[in-house]
Amino acid sequence: MKNFRTIFFSVILLFTFLYSPIAATPVVAATLSASERVEIFQKISYLQARIKELQALLDKKLSEQQSESFLHEKVSTLASYSVSGADSISLIKNDRHRRYFSRVFELFPQEYGSKLSQLNIFNNDSGFADAFVETLPPKHNTWLYAVRSEMLDFTKDDANDELIVHELAHIISYETPFQEPLIAGDCISGYFEIKGCPPENSYLRLFVDEFWSNKRSLDRAERNSESKDSVGDAYDFYKDNSDEFVSGYAALNPEEDFSEAFMYFVLEPDAVTGETANDKIDFFWDFPEMRKIRTEILKNK
């Protein structure tokens, strides 16, 4: 199926072609021949049919997105807060919750803190991760930050700071270093057809093109996504390929590799010894925006 963004912009272009105002020109009386009128009506009918076809594809894609399972639906949510920036944290009455999310906003640069619109605390009854982030429907232009309840006892612990920076990296990965609108990317593997294709000019796509372009690597990530012990499988692979990743968890898939490498770039750039793993940290040094974010985070460490 055509990419969602491709479909959307095709619809816009067709509507623009059909209905945009025409610049004023001198009026010239002319009579079209019967064959010319038939040809024009045929073209109009074709364009109208294409619009209906593209609209149907767009509606189908939207329907599929609305039926997708979100991560927050897979855990038992204990508390949920709507926020609009760091100032909203003061409205959280539970002391433990307020202290924890205050730390999140301390470490998140302001522009990324403003992207958070919901904060959740969940139980670990499903063996889920310590924290996760995901975009929120219907527009998917703001983010949910969710944390496992046990992590609330480690608010200013180094391991918790690493977790927060890791989750920040997931949000950053879908930004662009070029200060331009994101461009829809093609799905380069079955893995991304499952997980969603990263935008063509996003940090994540640039990272994937440099470090995950090997089909075998993406095929392994796809198998991991379907495994009942994906983390265990990733660690097993890491044992024999430790020079390629900053951690065992990074071997799980491209997204986790990106986020773990970013976390080490910010907090522990000298702790990595593997050649390829160091190349992944150097990836971030190449972008002025990444260096700026690193400086901002370290101010509040």
C-alpha cells in the first residue's frame, strides 16, 4: 500500500489542481468542438475517480491507525496526568509522582518537555519495560511518557537518569536535523513495515542507513520483534558482537540501538570500547543540535 503521507499529499495536489483559483486572463470567446468537450469531461472524470480512490486509501489507513494497539493499553495504568509543560507538574498532588516527573522535566530540554502532554504510571504486572514513550492519537503530534511504579523510588539515581535520557532519545529520533518538515520514508524492510517507517530525513533514518542497512540485521530485528524472549535473544547476539553495540539492549532493534547510543553519548561517552559502538556515539557528535541537547541535559545532572 502507498505510504500514508504520499496518499495524503496526492489528495491535496489533486484538489489544488481542480479547485485552485485561476489567474485573471483576457476573456476570449471560443466554442469548443464536441470532441474537445468530450476530452475535457473525460479528464475531469478521471481526476475525480482518482480523488475518490485516494480518499478511500486515506480513510482505510486512518481506520487501521485507529485500530492499532498502543503500548499504554498493554499495561495496568495506576495514574495518568495531562500536562502542558513543566509548570503543570506543580498540580500533581501525589508527592512521589510529582518528584519523579519533575526530574523528567529537569532532564528534558524545554522544547522536548513541551512535546509531553500525558504522564502515566503503570504496574509491571506484564513484565513490561521500566518506561516507554509513544505518540498520542488522533494527531500523534504530542507524546505520552509512562514509567513503571517501582522506578519512583529512584528519582535521582544515575540509572533512572539514564532511563529518562534513553526515552528522550526515542522522541528525538523522529526529529530532523535539517530544520524542515519530515519527509515520509519508504519501508526498507519487513521490520519497519511492522513498526512503522521512519521519516526519510529523521535522525533515526540517518542512523539506520548508516548502521542498520544490512538486510540480515533488519531481518534479525524483525525476528526479535516476534520472539517471546526478544530481550534475551538480543543479549545472546550481543555476547558475540559486543564491539557493535553500546549495550546488550541496544542489539534489540534500530530504535533501541539509537536510544542507547544517544544515552551513552550524553552521559558516558568514554565508557564504550567497541569500534562500531564508538562510531554510533560519534554519529551524534556530528550534529550541532545534539551537542546542544547534551549540554542542556548535563547542566541539570
